[in-house]
Amino acid sequence: MGDVTSSEASTGAEGFASRVARAVADTGPLCAGIDPSVGLLGEWGLPASADGVRTFGLRCIEAFAGVVPVVKPQVAFFERWGSAGMAALEDVLAAGRAAGLLVIADAKRGDIGSTMEAYASAWLDPMSPLVADAVTATPYLGLGALQPALDLAAASGRGVIVVVRSSNPEGRSLQEARTSSLQDGSSDGPSVEDMLLAAIAECNHGGLAVPGTVGAVVGATREPSAFDLAGLGGVILAPGLGAQGGTAASAAALFGGCPRGSVLPSASRSILGAGPDVAGLREAARAECQALGDVLN
């Protein structure tokens, strides 16, 4: 369960952004969320248990393989069921890799020192039973604190996607807060989110051995900020499609200048609501991917 083959253990020196761009070229730009909430489990006629989330996740993998480039299991929905739930997540991650999907573990980890090293090993070490192609991370202990994850990701062609401009309204007061000016100490420096985006771009443009290792979460429902997203140099994961109000048109307006294959709009509930039938899930994902491809590619 969750074993990693020798071919999976090394993805070469190709950066994560390049891997995503190749996958998007094959299918279109969509990250399909795998969010087995208690509510959705009930709608699908599945038990609220570790067995339920395993069945849910594996059904999603079956439906999305060959239709979307990337899937994103939300770790919390598995973690809530303890060790059995994490074993279920191992199965889903392994199934996604075996099906040829790129898998982002939506774990939002972030800490310092040896603790961050342990988080990095859990999600990015090729020999870990929880290994994914990328993991989401929070930067509010300092982007530099994520360095163990950035280094490990770069070494194995994986990615770290940093939450910068999230789709939830509660984050705006922090993310839009102005930093101090270097000239006079006044609060007219760049916003926190723009400072983070600039630091991520620096990592991707020479700060790391492998360009494209570091991505950013930028909500698809947000207004543009001062930072030019076309220069990020990494993958943009853009939540907010469907249930949160984002559309293909709004994604195109916000991300239209970004390089081809660098933007992954993300949808969960709007697609998962088409379940539990595999054919229904597949068709919902295909339709969303096509709509996004028409405007982003």
C-alpha cells in the first residue's frame, strides 16, 4: 500500500512547472479536487468512515484519469479518520500516480527547522508512502522556513505550492496588508501577497537549482494585484471555480497573460456534485476542462 516504484522514485531534473505544462497540453487546464466531506459521502451513498473516503477517492481517480491533468486530494478529509483515513489517502495517492495523473496533496503544511524537514519528507520524499507530485504550504512563518521542502522538491522534480492569495474572504486583511517601505519605514511597501509572489519568482528565476519548483495559490475570484503573475515562473493553483463563483471567463481575465500551461484553475464541489456515477464525474470534469482550455490555451 503506497509503495513507490523505482521509476517513480526519480522524476529527473525537470521542474514541476514543466511537468504540469506537458500534462495540461494533453488534456487541458483543470485541477480536480477530491474532497470527501461528510456531506458528499452521504450524497454518494457512502459511509462516513475511512472506507467511505477510500471508495470516494478511488472513484474520483477512475473518473478523472485521462480527462484532467491534475487532481488534488484534500488531506483533512482523510486525516479526520485517523490512521485508517491516512492509509486510505496512501491508496488514493498511489492510484493517482499509477493512473498517470499529477497529484497535489492539499495539506497546507508550514513550520520551521527539523519539523519542516519532516513535513517535506512526508509529502515529497520519493520513498514516502504519502509522496505526491506537489504539496501545498503556508508561508506565514516566513517563506525561508519552507526551504527544506523547496530543496527536496527541486531534487526530485516535484513542487511546493505556497498559499499566497487565497479564495476565502477571511484571508484578505492579512494578505493585502502593506509592508513597510525600506526608505522611510512607512507602510507603503508592497502588500504581503505581492512580497511573497516576488520572493517565489526569485526562487524560480535562479534561487533554486530547478526552475519552476515553487508555485502559488492565487484565488480565481480575486482582483489582480500589483505583481505581474506572468513573471512568477511557477505553477499558479487557482481555487474558486464553480461553487465559489469563479468561471472560465473570470479565470481568463485574471490569468490570460500567464504562460501556456502554467495556470491550474481548481474545482471541487461543482464537479463532485455530478457523482457518484463515474461517467457523470468524468463528463463534468471534461466539460470544465474544455471550457477552461478554450480561454486559457
